[in-house]
Amino acid sequence: MNFTHPFFDADGDKLHEECGVFGIIGTADDAAAATALGLHALQHRGQEAVGITSFDGSEFFTRRALGHVAENFSTGESIAELPGHMAAGHVRYSTTGGSGLRNVQPLYADLASGGFAVAHNGNISNAMKLRQELVQKGAIFQSTSDTEVIIHLVATSRYPTMLDKLVDALRLVEGAYALIVMTPRGMAACRDPMGIRPLVMGKLGDATVFASETVALDVVGAEFTRQVEPGEFIEVDFDGTVRSHRPFGEVKARPCIFEHVYFSRPDSIFNKRSVYESRKNIGAELAREAPCEADLVVPVPDSGVPAAIGYAQESGIPFELGIIRSHYVGRTFIQPSDASRHAGVKRKHNANRKIVEGKRIVLIDDSIVRGTTSMKIVQIMRDAGAAEVHFRVASPPTGHGCYYGVDTPERSKLLAGRMDLAAMCEFIQADSLAFVSIDGLYRAVGLDGRDNSCPQYCDACFTGEYPTPLTDLTKKKEDEAQLTFPVNKVA
């Protein structure tokens, strides 16, 4: 969502989805309240900033702020600032060089055709190239967000209707997007042709609702209708008329498989499957692929819990909460020193000593990114008296960066990008280490395995096989190569 490299928390072992979106049209003038509630259910997708834009039939209203939804949209006064029967909202993680209110969405602009607000989940992988072209033509950008590129492309499109303008703009972009757009004529929602980022649709009485996850529909009391299909463009008028368009033709879908592993809440449905069941299945696959002689299966809370349940059920090893997580500790990236960051890990995770002491432990986590938190949690188990600590990971090794809206570090900072399995095990100081296989992951989500000739999901963070061009990244590497090319000096 930003032109600079996204940051990650100082522990670095959790990938963060950079945003979640929610939109509703057709309510009885309480659209903003429903949007705030829906965003609260999507808080896990972005915890740095939140924004809501509403429309009352004649005017757009926007409120944006840093912090959580509950900190900024929990009072009647805050909702009263956003009247209207249509609203869209956004939660996001800020990025290096990209924090501050100017990048908080929805982004809004007054175009020749009227007001235009957009909330975007994903990342445009040729945004820098498009931005440079637009600036050369006279465009003036107010943010560093790639989402603003879409607004300028719409504004400069020569097509007559808003639908055609937006389609024209999206034909020029590469990468991943799930968009909710508001204009004076209604709401539109669309996904990129491969459906990399999620978007679902529901009904709340006569109102139509869009959200990044089904859990947001549940929380506002909406009925899940269906997912917005990859490449689909849906228009909703104020009279409730819904029109579906497929302007990009038929493209093989490649939704992000990490939604099953970590991003989505376990009580969501993603790609027609229960996320909770998928995570339990991953744990069962791990137990079959990487069995272990142990006394207890212990999850790294909270994201490792469903997979640990699956591992325990498949292996017959008892499941116990050997680590207790505090839910009242802020993210550790705010800590200024290594010592305080380590203390931050211990404040978040504490060993349940009476459970783990003297036991052989199987630790289950969803992923390892840089390995620092994994190493610290292994040490916490040893300090609590665990006899052995065997680490099992409910995803394949994350050895490649994501350029579709996830704050993955560059490859050189990923543990799996620079070490083999034995070296990773030694780094985190575990007695053994194993990851679920890529085929095991695909089996866990209901498939026979990965179709290597035409993969069913985007799994680039594991395989390095990116489903779209990465124009900005390629140019960056070319520029770096030119800067480091040796110069022959004439004597």
C-alpha cells in the first residue's frame, strides 16, 4: 500500500496483512455505525490507522485517525460526524515513510464527475512507474500510497462513465487489489483478475455489504451472500439494484493461500472453506509429515492454536496451553533497544511452568519470518524446565518477499531465505524443526496437492513464483545494478 518497503514488528516473526476494507450501501442513515462495527471485526488486518467516509445523498464526510477502531469510532459524537446511508471504511498497518494521516484511507477526491472515495486492500506492483508517468503529465500527489495512483488514473481517463473510467484505470495496474469505491451514484466493489486479495458480499436487510472477511458480516448481523469473484466488478445503486460485470475476461484465480494460514480470522470463510478447519487440517498434515516423540503439544498463541489442536488430535499427544499470552501488551516495534524488545516478547508470552516443566514439548506456530521470536519462545520453554523443545510450523518456509499487500521483509532478512533447515533449527535453538510441505498445505485446504503447472493459490512467499509482473521491483533491481556496475578508469 506504499511506495517504500513496509516495516515489520521488531520480533519479525509475524507477517501482517496491511489492511481490511468494509462498505455498506442502503441503510437507514446509520451506515457509519455499521462500518465502524465491521471494521472492528477486521482490526487484526490493520492496527495502525482507521478511516471512514460516508455519503448522505449530497455530501461526503470523512474521519480518519491513527490507532484502533475502538479508540476513534466508539462514541456517538464520532459517528454523528459521518451521516448518510452509504459508507466505506479501512483499517491499515502503516509502513516505513508511510505513516501519518495523509495515507490513511479511504482516500477521497473531487473529480470532474463528482466525489470519489476509495478503500483499497492490496498492493499495485507497478505503482511507481505509473506515478512517475502521471507526475510527468502534471499530476500532483497528496500521499505516498499506491492507492492514489488509481484516483489519478480514473480522473484522467477519457471514458464517459464512472464504470468505464475505473475499468480503464484498473487495466493499467498490476498486482493485487480488493477495492470499495463510493461515488454520488452508488458503490462499487471489485477484485483483481486473480483474486489475490479477498472480498465478500452480504445483505443486511435491504442494504448491500462488502468486506474483506465474512466475520465482519457476522458481526454486523449481515447474511453472507457470496464472495466477489476474481476479476468481478459489482455496482450497487441506491435503490438496491446490483449489477455484476466481468471486464477483465477469464483469468485463472490465484487467491492468497496465507489467508488460510494466518491472515483471516479463524471464524471466517475464505475461498468457500472454513479457515478454522483449514488450520486444523494443516496441523494434522504436520503430524503425519513430521511426527515427534513428545509429551505435550503446545501452541504459540494465538495463531498457532487451531493447527496445534489438529496436530494433537492426529498424533494422540495431549494438547495443553503451555504458553499464556497477554492481550494487553502493545506491539514491540515501539521498544527502542534489543533488551526492551526481548522483554516485550516475555511480556506477551509467559510459560505455564507447571505444565511444561520436565516435559518434551512440540511447539506449533503458523510461520517463521526472521526467527527472532521463535528463538526467544524456545528459550522461554527451556527456562521453564522443558526437557525437549521440538518446533513445528504450519506453513512451508517463508523464503520470498510478498509484493501484494503484506509486510514481508526482503529475502536477505527472511530466515528461510538465507538458511537451510538444519541452520534454521540451530538458529532458533530447538531440538528439531519441521515445516508443513507445500503439497501438505494444499491438501489441508481441500485439494489433492499443488498443481505445479498452474498453481491454485498465490504461494509466492513460499515458492518464489509470482503470478503477476513486478515492474517496480524489476526496475529497482536494474537501477541498483547500474549503480554498482564497475567503472573502467582510463590511465
